[in-house]
Amino acid sequence: MSAYILIEDEQGETRIESYSIKDLPFEIGPGAFKGLGGTILGAASRFMMLRVEEEINLPLHRAAPGVAINLLGKVTINGSQGSAVTLNPGDLLKIETKIRGAWAITNDNHEEAYLALIPMPIDK
């Protein structure tokens, strides 16, 4: 996947450079969250990225309402009642939970997966 940044210098000149999302400072969770890392791009407060390491199954118990867009790799999202969907690059998942509720994210592949997360209020 390609990632680019538009940079402005002190004189107001702009340039575009490429960078690797794999080089971002992902913070790895403790214990059961090993293999799941998150980062925020710059000072963004409403856009996050999630890295899911390869060959991992993580049962989770909370998710903030929002939208997840799969950027790279494949992950499977499992609901607590047996429903599941595999997200391919470009696929979107709208999350309408009330913070609590069991679910799981699985990456059965031999490469990491990256998702963009955009928190938003739940529809009423």
C-alpha cells in the first residue's frame, strides 16, 4: 500500500514524499492484546490506525462506535453470536456498538493487516 505526505516548508513551498505506514510508532497492547497495535497520525484526535499482526486471533470486549476501513492485508471480524465478515483492502465496517460487547478480530494470514479507525457517535 502506498502512503504519502504533503509537506510545506517555511517559505510556503510544498512537496509530496512517500513514507511507510509500517514505520509508524504503533503501541502494542499488553497481555491478551499482544499482536494488536495502534497509533495516531500526528495530532489527529479522530483518526487512528490499527495494526493486526499475522496469524493472530484476539477476543475483545469493547469497541467505540465508528468506521473501520481495511487498508492492507485481510482480517476477519467475528460477532459474539457467530456472525463474521472478512475485510479485504478497501472494505469498510461501520461499528455500532455501545462500547461493551464481545467480538474478535482474526488475521490468519502471513502478513500484517492495517485498518484506519474513525470514531464517531452512534446513529440514534
